[in-house]
Amino acid sequence: MPAITTPAVLDGPRLAPASGGAARQLVIFVHGYGADGNDLIGLGREWSPLLPDAAFVSPDAPETIPGYFGGRQWFSLSTRSEREWEEGVRNAEPALAAFVVSEAEKAGLPLSKVALVGFSQGTMMALQTGLRLPEPVAGIVGFSGHLAGAARLADEIKVKPPVLLLHGSADEVIPVAAIHLARETLAAVGVPVQWQIRPGLGHGIDGHGLLAAGRFLRTCFGLA
């Protein structure tokens, strides 16, 4: 009889709502390869004027990276192939999905008041997980990422929350062509998708993209 694998229990840095009251929305950050939850949690402070009643949490990925002090990964990147990405997001999805559902329950919020924000490998995870939850989240933001397993999305998608994709035209890690594959695939299965290419930006997040994402989240939460 095969062993039953229990999803890893995730946790990471948190920010309470800037308003000082109970959370009315929840934003979950999904960091990239080699980072940890601290890498993105500061975005919550940047967005607090737009989302004063939102709580923020940025879980550490479940795996350490051998020989990479302090860095974590959602899944290993050895070949950086499509097959590796597809298998990686599938294997890591249960832990992130369980975390999303658990955090919503702890906050007393429905998934419709939760948003996922990913960067790079975290974008792969946010799209993999956010499109396969039992109920739709408010929205998904993906910075500098890729839609792993695009060919199987039509057969696996369960929910269709709005998505915003942002990518630098000079991204040296994940080429900007990835945004076109993602937006076309998402649109083909009926996911409302917006996208922006930031001229001259490498593998990162700039101020314009940060503001665009914050405004997108306001709209997703029904605040704009």
C-alpha cells in the first residue's frame, strides 16, 4: 500500500490590517525561488493605503535549497524545463492550497475575500493553486512568472478568478514571451485576464507594476 503524503504545514511573516481592525480581506504572497516569506511581505506596507483593512501573510516555501544558505523553493529547479515546472507545481500545490483554505478560515473570511500574489516561481504556484481551489479567490496577481502545464489547464481548471500578469520586457530569468503564453491560455478557458509589460524591466517589480497590482486588488475586493 503506497504511503500517504501529508502536505507540508506552511507559515511565514504577517502584517495586520493598517486600520487596526479585523481583517476584511486577506492577501497571500507566494515568493520566488531562493527567497523566503520576508521577500514579499513588505509589499503589504506599500499597499496598506489602498487596502487598509487587508491582512497580509507570506509563507515560506516548504523546501530548503541544498547549498543555498537561507533560500527556499516550492520545488527544485535543476533542468528548468517545462516538464520540471509542471511536475513541480503539481507536487507543491497541496501544501499551498491547504494553507490558503486554512488562513481564510482563521481570518473568518470566504475565499472570495482572499487574493494570491506571486513572483517568479511563486507566480507559477499562485496560478496552479488559485485556478484549482474549491471556490474562486478574489483575484490572482502574477509578477515575472510562467503558466506551468498550460496544455492541461482546460482539463483541470475548477474556478476562474480574475488574473493580472506583469512582466519586464528585459527579464533575463523568465523571458517576456511567457506572459503571452499565459494570457492566451487563460483567456481561452474563460479566465478574465489583464496584463502589462514593463519596458526595460528585468526580473523584478517596479513602482508602476506595484501600483497597478494594488489597484487591481482594490477592484477585486470590491473597493474601487
